[in-house]
Amino acid sequence: MSTKRVLLSDVAKLAGLSKATVSRYMNHSIVLPQETIDRIESAIRTLDYRGNSLARRLSKGGSETLGLVLPDITNPFFAELADAAEEAASARGYSLVLCITRNNPEKEAQFIRWLDTRQVDGLLFTTNRPDNGVLRNEIQRQHHVVLLDEDIPGSTVPKVFADNVQGGRMATEQLIAAGHTRIAFIGGPEQLMSVRERYQGFCTAMQQAGLAIPPEWVMYGNYAREFGQQALNHLFSCPQRPTAVFAASDYLVLGLLDGLRANGLQAPAALSLVGFDDANYTDLTHPRISTIRQPARELGHTAVSIMLRLLNDETDIPMETRLPVEWIGRDSIGFVNSVPK
């Protein structure tokens, strides 16, 4: 059996007061005699009135809610980031609304415009698709946006990123230390900052070791498992195969492993692999994936902290924060003398 929702007007009627008086009392914007307060509180208890907390917060000038925009919640990296952001927001008395875009440009723009409606006080924003200028223009109209993980060129809002160049260099140096001299790079969309920076780190390590990078060993595509398998097939069709691959995402490594299995091969015997992110599945695959760990939890915590400083109109907020990455060595790297040449 359905129960009729108790409204503010019901409380006012039972207390014998106007709706405006009860509303101002609920918002702590009026001083009333104790006898009047007792009547309101008695009516609230009698009717079990729960009110509309969002409406009360909005009436005080804010929603006490942050939005977190993510392209994909099925990716364990984004899931961990979201968990950390919610933890940090909750500790500071804020709610967190999760907004999933699936890289749909219209959805991304729609969530940014939530700031105009005050449904959220601030927006933590992540995308992993190249921007054609639309997102930049939408973000430039706002004051309470923090970018996470991936840049939107031309936007002048605080940004929190991992040190992608450091990670690319560390990953490649580990492969070189294992004796590999023929190393390929597989990345996501070439226009993305994260892809370019991880490739930059890769190039730095290769150049310092005096190693060549054949153009056919550098591939860009989507941050998707399917592209990893396509990349494997391409590399194995080259006149000379690489003995190792640095992939700019663990998802790409999964695809590379798929491609090896489809050819009746295994890593690292046929190909040594290193990924990026340290998603929670990397310790469960066969072989376990060696990778660069992005500090997903620290990214979430740092972004919330910066957002609250923005909301408090603090000064000297850093426009860009870089967080260090960490090498995680597992089983997907073989020494060169165990890899077919």
C-alpha cells in the first residue's frame, strides 16, 4: 500500500503556521520563540517529516554535492578513483554524484552545465577522448571545475595528473634492463596528453640507450582491449618483430595477451609486456602483468581537496599538480636470452 509523502505544507498546517515560517526555520534563517519552535518540532515528529535536503541546501546557496564525471566505470582505474573521491568528499561533509559519459560529447557538456543549475557545487572532470574545442569552451565558462587524469587543451582550471613521462621512461627502462633492444609502443588516441607523454618517456629511455624506434613499431588507437589484439597482429606481421611492448594502458595489454593466445603463444616467452595503470586485474592474469601504478586514490583525494579550496575562494591554488607513479614488477617480462629472436 502506498503512503502519501509528507510535505512541508503539511507540517505548517499541523503547527498552525505559514509554510514560509516553517521553511525559514528549517533553513536556520529565522529566530522564533521557543513555543513556536516546539510546535514545529512536534509536527515534524508526528508526521515523520523528512523534508527535501537538496532543496534546503540549495536555499542556503549550495548543494553540498560534488559531481565526478567519468568516461567508464567498468575500468577498474576509474572505479578506484571514484571510490577515493567519494571517501574524501564524505569526510568533508559533501555528497558525490557519479556521472558516466561513455565518451559521449553531449553528455560531457550536459554535466558541465549542471554547474549552472547548482545541482552540484563543483565538478571533478575526466575524459579520455580528444576534444574538438567544445569541452574547452564549456569549461572556460565555469569556476568550479578540476580536471583529472587527462588534459583538455586550452582550459585554465586546476588539473591533477600522474607523471606520465616518468612512467613511460620507467617502463621502458625495465624492459631495457631485461636485455630488450627491440621494443614497440602501443598507445591510445595520439591526441591525448597521457598518450603523448607516455610516448615521450618511452622515447627518452630508448634514445638514452641508443636504441632505434622503427615507425611500424609505434601504434595509436583506442584505449580498448580490441585494439591491443589488433596491434599484436600488426606487430607480428612486421618483417622484424619486437621482443617487447610498452603499452600505455593495462587494457591494451589484455588485448595483446588475447592476440598471443590466438596465435598459440604466451607472454613473456614470445613477447615481454609492460602496461600502465596497475588495474586490479593485473595481478590475476596469466602471466601477471608488470605495469606502472597510477596513484588512483591519491588522484581522487587530491582533486577533492583542490575543489574544496576553490569553493572556499582560497588563493594560491596550484593550476597543475603532478603525482608520482610507481613501478610494479611481475611476470610479464622475460630476459632477452629467453625470448626468440
